[in-house]
Amino acid sequence: MAAQVWPLLAFAGVLLAAALVWMARSGDPVPAEMAWVLLVKPATLGLVAPFALHESAHALVLKRIRTVTHITIERTAWRTSVIPEGTMTARQTAMVALAGPSACVAVGALLWLPGLDRSLAWWYLAHIVFLMPFFGDGRALWHGYCATRRPPTKDRG
């Protein structure tokens, strides 16, 4: 994930470094605080970390499924996805789809606790939207659910 968003991370790092140099020379912490709150924290801890957790959770669940023979990471300009090769039951498909968003929502719930970081919690909690049917996790969850609801077909050999 970090490899995909490296320009944003590089920009955030350069901006923070410049602000820290300014703070060291002038004693003014405001630019460094602004760089952290407005760019570095949201980019690294709010964007990159939750997506890395999301995809890692999918991969961890996939690794436990013996019929999945290979896991490929597919990156495009707008997304990163974990693509399994092999076979899975409908229930396994649903569990894999739930794993990524659920891991992020769990971390978001912990961050929501008093004394932690509620602004950062929203970045993690927002992953619940990936269970909507127009996202890949939501489509996989829906297909897995529908497959478990269908009656088994009888072989009419």
C-alpha cells in the first residue's frame, strides 16, 4: 500500500521536515503541528495504515483456507486488492470479505474509546462502507450470502 501512495507520503515527509527545520530555527511549532494534523497523520495513520490492515486481514484469512493455492496483490491507480487463486466455499468467501472491513472497524472502535484518537477512529470506521454491494468486499459478501441461500441442485444423470 505504501508503495502505491509513495508520492503522498514523500510530500508529507518533505513538508513535515521543512516545518521541523522551521521550528528548530525559529522556535515556532505551529507549522509542524499543522503539517502533522492536516497532512502527515491523515496520510499515514488515516489512509495508508487502515488500508494495509484491511488487505492484510483478507490475506490472513485466505492463508488459513487450504484450498486457496496462491494469493496475488493487484494494484491499480485507485485501489489495492488481494486476489486468491483456488477454490472457496460461499461461507469462506463471505468470511474473507468481512475480514478486511471488520479488522478496521475493530481498530476504529478501540480508537473511539475515551482518551484515544476519535478523529483517527473515523478513518478506520469508514471501512464499513466497503461492505456495500458496489465495492468488491460487498459484492463478495453478497454473492457468498446468495450462494448459501440457494437450495442444492440435484444431479439428474
